[in-house]
Amino acid sequence: KAGVTQTPRYLIKTRGQQVTLSCSPISGHRSVSWYQQTPGQGLQFLFEYFSETQRNKGNFPGRFSGRQFSNSRSEMNVSTLELGDSALYLCASSWGWGVNEQFFGPGTRLTVL
Amino acid sequence: GENVEQHPSTLSVQEGDSAVIKCTYSDSASNYFPWYKQELGKRPQLIIDIRSNVGEKKDQRIAVTLNKTAKHFSLHITETQPEDSAVYFCAASGGSNYKLTFGKGTLLTVNP
């Protein structure tokens, strides 16, 4: 079974731009969570989607948003990029809501200049 | 919300020694505690997990213990090998909020 995939793997943007990242979960998995990983803050939860609905949200500003499609693929969007948004963005999938075992994708490395 | 503290932040051991990483959590409703291993430049990989109805779980050289009363759980790696070198993250989730809250990570270095 193919693992979680994320595209693109690397992105370079400038301040003020917006960016969209994509995540395809493991086949059959219906829940997708997003995390921001930085050296100083570790892994921080952004949000979780299940059946196209946001079920959980972390403490990030409204510039961070996401959505999930009927095939369970998910996208996250960051608008008005700031230098501090530079990070590794990881998504993780699990087969259902309330199922804690999550499998991570390789991440998208976002650099904001 | 949940808060997870992880110690130590770095750990260096000799090959063959044991390594122990400890985490504490704040939300008594948490009932799921996974451990992830992240090698440099790679994705976090689930290596073992434990639920609150179990006190200990083993998988070959890896074991996790849970003390619900004290709200702490630990990862034990025996007979360490150089390929065990990585960053290890603990996490906790449960109650009405299933999101995983992670510790800050432990950089484990196994010296040959």
C-alpha cells in the first residue's frame, strides 16, 4: 500500500505571497492532519479533516486554512506569508475520526524570503 | 489544552547501552501515547504506542511504560545500535479532542 504523499517537496516564496500544499493520504484513510515542524517549536498541530469537515484546529492565525476533498486528499493554504512561516509542513493520515494512529508524509519544506 | 514535556532534549550513549526518554502530560483524559522516530531529513515514523488500559508494551528492543497516576510515560531502548540515532518524539491524545500533542523531541546519538 502506498504511503502518504505530499507535493511539492520544496517551495521558496517571498513575504506577502500565498502558498498551497497538497497531501494524499494512504488509500482507505479518511482523516488528514497537518503539522508545522520548526527547530524551536517542534511539531505543532494545525488542523484535522475528516469526511471533508474540519474536526480540530490548533492555535494558528486565520492565514492558515485547509480543506479536504471527497477522495480524502487535503490541501492547506497559507496567505500573506511571513518569514516565520518557514518550516517543514507535515501531513499525517489515519483511517478514521478518533483513531489516533497516524502515518506521516515526507513533508513540504517551505522557505519564505 | 494538553501539554507534553519531554526529557532529555539530547542523549548520547555508547553502542550496546540502554537509553531512556521520559515524557509527562497534563490532561488526565489522554488515553493514547505514541512514540515517533525521525531520522535526519525523513518523516516521523511510528515505532510503538500504548493506550491507557495497558501499563507496559514491548516490541523487540523497544518498550514503553505508562504511569497514569503520575501522568508520565517512558521509552526504553535496549542494546542500542548506531541506526537508533535519530530524534524521538512522544505524543499524547484523548478525551473529546483526538489531536496529537507532541513533546519537543530528544536527539539520541548512539556512538559506535
